Amino acid sequence: MNYDKDYQEAHSNPKSFWAKQANAIPWFKKPSTILSRDNNGIDRWFADGEMNTAFLALDTHVLNGRGEETALIYDSPVTGKKRQYTFSELTEVVARFAGALSRQGVAKGDCVVIYMPMIPEAAIAMLACARIGAVHSVVFGGFAAHELAIRIDDVSPKALITASCGIEVDRVIPYKPIINDALVMAEQTPEICIVYQREEQPCELIPGQDISWESALQNAEPADCVPVKATDPLYVLYTSGTTGKPKGVVRDNGGHAVAMRYSMASLYDMQPGDVFWAASDVGWVVGHSYIVYAPLISGCTTVFYEGKPVRTPDAGAFWRICEEYGVKGLFAAPTAFRAVRKEDPGCALAKQYDLSKLQTIFMAGERLDPPTYDWVVEHLQKPVVDHWWQTETGWAIAGNHVGYGMAKTKAGSVTRPSPGYHVDILDPTGKGVSAGEQGSIAIRLPLPPGCLPTIWGNHQRFIDGYLSTFKGYYVSGDGGFIDNDGYLFVQGRTDDIINVAGHRLSTGEMEEVVAGHNAVAECAVIGRHCDLKGEEPIGLVLLKDGVKINDSDLERELIQRVRDSIGAVASFKHAVVVQRLPKTRSGKILRKVLRSIANGEEYQTPSTIDDPACLVEIEAIFKEKGLRE
């Protein structure tokens, strides 16, 4: 494999390049049309091809004589349980559960919401949907009822699949009350709710609404793989939107499968039989792409881990997994390694384990800060690859492609764009800028296979949000620059999305929750740098005239409101009462300036500000509260 050759071909002759990559997967009907446009005028890949993603992930390996090789390893330090599935075993249980879904009336094209912890049944449910051509929408198990209800209403599921509980370190989180509340709030309720009962905390089922996983499987016949078009949707995954309403990113079957197979080889250097561990959750895009689909499609062994990098039981948890299962590639957010460094600064626990099979550590999901990078490299003596991608793209826009041979690394850079992504840096008018000059990171159309073709149920939002800013480009929403060597540096978001421990969350959505308190007249939520989580939200609150409330009581109530509405994942822990918010004369809150203040960065007072003195007041409050870097 030659990076320069492939990058150039993918740019100059994308049809030829991606036709070659498509040959790496078995099609029911091989595509003859490689690139075309759909009725919305959007570029689509392999439109006349037919296939089935579950077949690619499971059946094909069994048919090729690899059925007894390990497909999935489940390791749960929070419950003390371990389980391994061969490709044959996983194919059998997926086929049976697919048959159970069919018996409940779920058919090709129907949507299924999955609200599960990190247990094998989550992957089984996803693959079972894919097997019968149903569209799954996984919702992270840490989201509150309100967030779940919004997603249920948007996707209108035929069925909902959940578990009785999740486990957070040593705390059991009942899922069923959340489900019940969400179904009361939602208008588009599913016809059936299938509940996997966990022995750690079983739940009471509601007659006429709920059925246990075991009951659903009784007498269920294994379902065959249903052929789908390459352009048919595989899943909908919601990502935070700047309006507060989540966006349902649509992923198709064909382009996704080709991108997963190609990226596993080119970026991660993973081949059939290798063990790959993405230490994430199926509720996020990493879990979809690199816990479930890409490893299995590539014939690799994937690790399903229900635990944390620390406290399950200690900061050696990652190294124990790597030794026990012979992990070749480890992928996690920088937050995970910052947590390990905090509890084991000398990385002494790593020395207790044999990490000889671990070849590369991959990081993504948030900015990889140099101290974390240096710490991992120093103590583990392993290559660290920082790469950058989005829920919308499904795989890396840029990275250090190990499959092509490690390129020279540069601190702060995500290295070079992946073949298929033509990345440009544009100024506000849409013109390209010089090397080293900052601007908006945009990807020239067509996007490569695997990227979103639309937003579920709202194509205009896709156009407005991604394609209308610069003609002929997908706008990433991130700013950065490319240096003279073609290395990409991602500087951060250009909208109000913040990245908390690798999770993209909308500050606009948090503002809606905070503003709903009856004492709050106006508010702004900004992201502040956090050594452990990358970013953390801070709320600035103006009280209604005449309201008398203790600041500590208000902060406690607002924290609880955000937790109840969005979930603990938001990590909202600070709400500060201020007398004024900095605004332009037209009334726009100067959030960028507020972020600079919170992060201890230099800033220029905008000429458009209506009251410059309020910035001094806010600086003083942040210092007093210990909220300024």
C-alpha cells in the first residue's frame, strides 16, 4: 500500500479507487454504478449494489471456514462476567434474535431504538436489525428520559430494545424507569419493548407493552439475511445540534461497509484474526464503527468492555485487557488516558502486564493535548496515532495511516487526510487560504463512502447545516490549518458544540434546560478547558428581577435539571450568577470572549460590545470561583 499513490487516485479518479475497495467485501449483487446522484442531488456510492451488513460481519466468515475463531470478547469488571463468542456462535444468536424481531412484526425498513449498556446483547440487537434490513438507532444508556423521548419521536420506532439496568463502576442504574418516563413523554411510541433482564437488577415488565428477551426468543426461528440496496439506511445515530434538537445522522449499508473494511486496513493496520479494542460505548459513533461493524466485517476479534479505565478495579484495567486478550490495536479518547495518568502518574501498573502484542494506540474524539501524548509515549513506548473524524463521517477524515506505514508525527497535528477526503482550508468567503493560515476546514464533494447522505426526516437541515456554507463543499464545523507539508491541524469547533470526555454535546441544548428554571431570566453555557475531560460546561446565569435565591441552592438545582434532562454525561457542575452578559449591540452574546476568559486566554474586546465593563466583572467572578485557568 502506498499512501501518496492512493490519495492521488482517490482524488483524481474516485470511481476507480473506490471500485477497488468495494471488491474487498462480498456483495449479493456487485455494483456496476460506483458513483451517482440520488433524487436529492446527493452523491451516493454503489447505488445498484445489493448486500447485507450482518452477512459481511458474520456469515461470510463462517462460510469461509473461520467459524470457530473468536469474533467478540465480553469483559465486564463491574459484574465479574466474561464471555467469548465465535463467529459461528454469534451468527447463531444474531439470526435467532433477528427471527424474534421478525415475529414481533419488525420488517425491512422499520426503525428500532436500542437503549442498552455495554453488554453483548447490544451488538446482537444491532446486528439482528441489520440482518433483516431494519434500521437501528442506538441511544447512549446514560441519556435521560427527555433525551430518549426526543429521539423516539424523531425516528418513530416499531420496537424498542433495552436492558433492565446499566452499571456505572459500583452503581446500578435502573433503565426501566427511564424508559417508562420516556414513553410517557414521547408521542411516537413503539409497538413493543423488548427487555433484557440483568440479574444485577431485574425490572417489572408492563403487560401489553413489554416482553422479556428470553420470551421473545422462545420458539423463534433463525432469520436469513435480507438483501438490501447499498443506499438503504443501516442506522440512524443522533448527534448534538446547535439548535438543541439532535440530528439523526443516516448511515447507508454499502458505502459504510466499504469504508469500514478499508479504514481497518489502511488506518489501523488490522487484518483478519487480529484483536482490536475500541474502548468506547455503542451509544457513540466509535462504538458503531469500531466496536461492532468494522472489526467484524474485517474478520477481526472485537472487545466489548463494560468498565472504566480506572476504578474497575484500578488504573491498570486497560493494560489487563490488552495482556489477557492479546490486543493489537487500542483505541480510546484522550480522556481515558488522562484518567489513568491522574491515578497512576508513573504508569507503574502497566509494568505489571505483558503488552508485547500491543502495537499501536489510537486516540480520537477530542483534542489530544501534548502532555497526554508525551506521557503515553514515554511510559508505554508505543506509537500513538491521533486521528480526527465526526459522527457525520463515520470514519477518519485525517490520521496517521499505520497500514501505509507510520508517517512522521507533528505535535498538535492529526497528520494527513485519508484517501477520499479532499480537505481544504477556506476563508469566510469560501476562498482557499495559504499554508499555515487558519480558516474553516471543509471537504470537497463528493464525500467518500461511509459519510452521511442526509439527516433523518429533515434533508433540508442536512443541506443548510453542511452543504450551503461553501458551494461544492461539506463544512466540518471545525477550524484549523494545513502546513507546508500537508499536515492538518484541527483547532476547535466553530459552533457551540463542546467535547466532554469524547462526547459531543450542545451548549445550546444545556442553555434551554438552564433557562427553564423559574428564577433564570437569561443564561449562556460555554465550554472551558478541562485537563481530565477535554472540556467542561459552565453556566452563566442572570436572575429575574426580584428573585431571591441562594447562589449555592440555585447552582445545585440547575445541575440537577441538566442531569435530569440530558444526563450525567453532560458533566454540568458549575452555574455562576452574573449581573450582566457581554453582548453585541444587536443582542448576540459574545460566547467566544467568554470562553477566552474562562480559559485564561488573551482576547480583544470587540468593538461591537454594548458594555465592555461587564467583561471585567465576569473575569473577577471567575477568579473568585476558581473557574479561570
